[in-house]
Amino acid sequence: MSGPPMSAPPTTLHGGSPRQRWRALGKGTRAVIVVGLSFLVANIALSVVDSATRGADETSPTSSSLSTGRRGLAGYASLLRRFGRSVRSQRGAIDRAALDPSTTVVVLDPDSVDDASVRHLRAFVERGGRLVAGGGDPTWVHGLVDGAPSWSFDAHGSYHANPAAPEQGFRTLRSDALGSWDSPGRTTVLAGTRHDALAVAADVGRGRVILLADSSPLQNHLLGRSDNAAFGLSVLGNDRSVVFAEGVHGYGNDTGLVAIPGRWKVAIALTLLAALLLMLAQGRVLGGPEEARRPLPPPRGAYISAMAEVLQGSKQPAPALAPLQQRARVDLARRLGVGHDASDEQFRATALAAGWSVEDLDALTTPAHDRHTVLAVGRAWAHVEGDLP
């Protein structure tokens, strides 16, 4: 005889499909995982955005040491580090920066330079600092050098070094021909001629200013051409640390979450809110673990006990159970080979000889009148049908 039905095995974290294992986790655990993944995705998105503003993207600031784009100076900064130079980036307004006169400051292709910044840079040079400045249309350099040269769009792509200039170590320079100095003024030509110069220099106070009409020779795409790299090393001065002015390219002092623009913060907050609303909308999925199988009816023994309680409460169990007793007796008689017209004595004798208990035979032949006799009828019926041992 078979036993009662087995209940469904519980779902564990070590078995089942990934979806079942996910649903087996607690609601709090899943919420922590979702929030953690949201922050991870946001961090990756911010990294991508950061790359788009100062990385290899061609829209990154021109002549920024933080840009690996075609027109950035990341390669120049890397070259200086390889030759033992200390390199750092200056962020924020340059007129508020503490500039050490023992260093060389690089300000190339700034977005804008106000008069206060120009005065601050000139004071830095007068104290003994060295400044490499210029780029496209560098009219702002006139405040740095008295008798500064005139800038022109007319330019050539190749320039020869002035052998009489103090800055040596290079012979020819290659540029994008974006501009030139067409009159050196009171400056000394470093590369080019007096009417077509790429680089000039002037002493201001105790320091020196190097003016570039076109900063492309130091940019990533041309740094390895001709003697551009050697020129980049020679104009910095001996053993000076190098400071790249990045505030003029829009890089502020703030970092981390503070540096995120307000509109981006609003977008991130709305994204997180949408994720929380989706979690609420999917409440059933994010609720308790789903059963691996459909709920099964209770074991037969529990069912019989429940039926006994119902029949006992009816106060008339005998009429209710009489058809069940009659059906069980007919089935047992057929199994024993006893005719339906056999007497109770013949039926009981044959059943006892076959191993059936007196309790089961009494339950099938005696009217039920209380809870115990009702349960006896149920057990006898189960034995006849072969559902219980």
C-alpha cells in the first residue's frame, strides 16, 4: 500500500532556474541588489559621459592635458612624465590659483581668459615663473608681454628652428598651419622667420614667456612628427615642474557628486524614481518566493479526519456513511471471492482468514454513531481501496 502524497520540495538558492533562485531571495535582499546595480549603472554612465567630455571624444577641449582626443595634450603630459617631469593639472579660476614661480605653467587654446587672469599670470612670470601660452587667435597674450607680436591666419605647415635662440634641441617643427606671428615685436623668434614665426619668446621680469601662434605641434596627433616632442621638452626650462591650466578649459575645483550638473542630478533622481515605481508595479514578482509546484490537497488521513468532524457535527453519521460502508463491503467481497448473497458470518470468516482485522470488519458492518466509529469507517475504506498501509 502506498503512503500519503509527498509535499513539494522547497525552493532553495542552490537549485532551480535563475528566475526561481531570484524569487527565493527575500524582498529586502532583492531591493538592495536592485539599488546597488542602479548605482553601478549610474557610475558607468557617468564614466561614459566623463569620457565624452574629456577623453578620446573629439568634442573634448582643445589643448587640454586631460584629453586623449586628436587635439588634446594628454600625450604631451605623458611624455613629460616619462622624462621625469612632475606634472599636475590646475582646476578652477586661474586668477585664484597659487602659482609657484619655480614651475612652468601651460595655457594653450583657453576658452576665455579675463583681465584678472592675465594680470595674475604676468605677476607669476615676473616673480620668476615660466609660461607657455598661445593657440588660435591669442589676442589675450598682449597683456603678458610688452610689444607682443601680431597674430595672422597666414601660416605654413613646417618651421625651422632659430639656431641663435636659447631654447635648443630641435631643428624642424610640423604644424596644422592654423596661424603664425607675422611680426615678432620685441620677442625672440624660436621657430620660423620674423614674418612667419610659429614660436617666439620674451623675458618678463625674472621669468620667461613662450608664445605659440599654433599649439598643434604639441597636440596628440602631431607630437610624434618632426622634432615636435623635442621642442615640447626644450620650452619648459630645466628641471621645472609643469602645471597645465585646466580651469581655462572649463574644469572646476569640484569633484564627485558636487561636480555633477544640476540637470544631470535631476535626471538621475528621476531614473531612480522610475526604477522604484517599476518595483512597486511588479509587486507580485518582487514578493514572496513562488511555489515550485501547484499546492496539493492535504494527505488522505487529514482529509478523513476533517470529514469525520463534519459528519460528527451532523448528528447523523450512520445514514451518511451507510452507502460508503456498503460500497466498501461489496468491493472487499469481490476481492475475496465471496458472493454478494453471502451472510455476514461467511463474509467475516473469509475476511479474517485473508488477514483482515476485526476492527476493519466491524467498521464495515456496524453503523457509525460517534467520532471514533466514523474514523474507523474511513480507515477501513482506505484499507479496502489500498490507499493506506
